[in-house]
Amino acid sequence: MRSLIELIRPEVRNEKPYIVAGAVEVEHKLNQNECPFDIPPDLKKDILESFAKIPFNRYPPAQPHRLVKKLSESLGHPAEGILVGNGSNELTHTLGLCLMSSGSDVVMPRPMFALYESVARLYGATVHGIAPLSDLSFDGDAILKESKRPGVSVTVVTSPNNPTGLSMSFDVIERLCEESAGFVVVDEAYHEFNLEKSAFELLRSYPNLIIIRTLSKAFGLAGVRLGYMMGAPAVMQEFLKARLPFMVDVFAEHVALELLKRPEIVEERVRRMKTGIHEITQALDVMPDVEVVPSQANFVLFRMSVPADVLASQFAKQGVLVRNMSGYPELTGYLRVTTGTDDENKAFFRALDSLRSQL
């Protein structure tokens, strides 16, 4: 068996699988930054009834052209400059396949969504992580300095940042596009919650800019798996050569097209989630034994004097899942909670009050 395992690329053998800890069945699941609202029942019924008329025995288009066209119309970006994938996570491997290889340098701030660093290592690239400032915000000057070095193929930032919820200023992103040696990738999974201007405004001016978005958060389609990548049409058409066909199934495309016809549903969800995260942040901020990080996403970081693993376990015992973020060295001791429904948010605070009373 050892000889067989050694045939697997060492970059793969050296990685760890991406597993979300604490994936247990509890009543209130607030650990994965999901939208707490499912598709309205009447819309779900209409979608399922219309989908039943679609033949299951036929391949979908190699690429989801109808969804690309609709996104192009909604966003005002050329269809040739949009790629749709089986979730934005899947698109990170296209990014790695096209821009990362042995000998290439990749710049990323820390802490940041761990999947990007994993993908870079899988493709043999060298990752240059840039530590945050003392308040966990981006060290823009350090990121800019590192991104200018010859040999840097790509600089990746997530804004608002997962896992901190903090945004990079629009001005710094523009400077990155202007001054970086290679491509600049901005993951905008939480852009609907961002107080900063979107990097989308820079797309027409900077052909080295790539934006990745998801329909898992504000749209509430985490279970359907859809994301998209935008860039200069000439760049995206080169990336298309690295895309596998049939990655987006007909059901996922069908659901997305129906939801995109109803932007008021997404707008109302975003409003409710913004309200929820504002109320959670305010409530945590006045607790003397809790340290909270202001967020521009649908989640918030906080910590107490008790170790994060102990707290997460105690929350779970009271029926509430939160995420222990201590896997990131910069976030030792922190927990992350996603805003949920009103009942879920109340359950979180009941559990928190109970835990605080025991300290």
C-alpha cells in the first residue's frame, strides 16, 4: 500500500482534507455562515413542478450559458467575461490550474479562508502570508509591497474577509490592481453586506482583476452549489480552456434563474441579515467579559476568557453550533457566530447568558 500511496503527488499527500469541525445535529446551526432563510415554499413548489418537465437523461450544456447570460444582463458585464462553477469553492481550483504552479509565488493576507492557501499548495505554489494589524484588519501596505515582487503570479484577498468579517478599503484594492506584478483576485462572497464599494467598479479598468462571488450566502443557495468568476473577457476565455464540462447541473441553473427573476427576495434577506448581525454585535459589545470584532459580513467573531474549544462544546450542549476559529493562529480563542432567524439568534444569546453565568 505504501508504494501505491507514494504515487500520489506529494502536494496532495501533504495536505489535510477540508472538514468542518463540530458538524453534529443540533437545533440551531450558526457555524457555517449560511443564509438562515430557505427559498419561499411557493417558489420552491413552482421550481420543483417546472423542473419535473426537464428530461433527466440528457446532458446539460457544457457550460451554463443561460445563467451566464442572465448574470451578464443583471451585472452589466460581458458574458464572455463570466464563468459559472459548482460553487465558488470549485472555481478556486480553476484559479489554481491557470495561475499557480511550482515556482510561482502567491500573496495572501492572514487569516483568510483556508481553502485558498490549500489550493495554492496543491498546485505547488509558494504562499506568502501577510499578517494582519493588531485589530485583525488588513495590513494594506505590507500586502502591496509583497504583491509588487517579480514572480508573484497572483494576490488573493477576500473582502469582506472570511473569517474576520473585515473589509479591505476600495482604495487599497485599486492600488493592488494598479501596482501588483500579477493578477489580483478579490473574493466577494459577502459583497452584499459590504460597506465599501465593490471591486466590480474596477473590472473595466484593470484586466488583471478577477472577482469571485457565490450564490450561497445572500441568495441562500448553499445546498445548490453555484458561484461565478468575473474578469476581462480575454482572460476568462483562457480560463474556460481549463474548465471541465457539465460542472453545473440543470437543476442548479434552473433554481438560480428563477431566483434571479425575484431580486426583492434577496434584498429582503440581506436587510434582515444585516439587522441581525448589527444587533448581535451591539449586544456582544456591551458585555464586559466579551471581546467582539465589528463585521461587514453575515457573521461576527468574538472571544471570552474561556478557551474557544470549551465554549464551542458548551454551546453545542445547549443546542447551538458556533465555529471555533482557533485553527487560524491569529484567531486563537475566537468563536464565530452566523446571524440566523430571530429564534436562532435568541437561542444563541440564551446559551451565551447561561455560559456567562457559570464563569
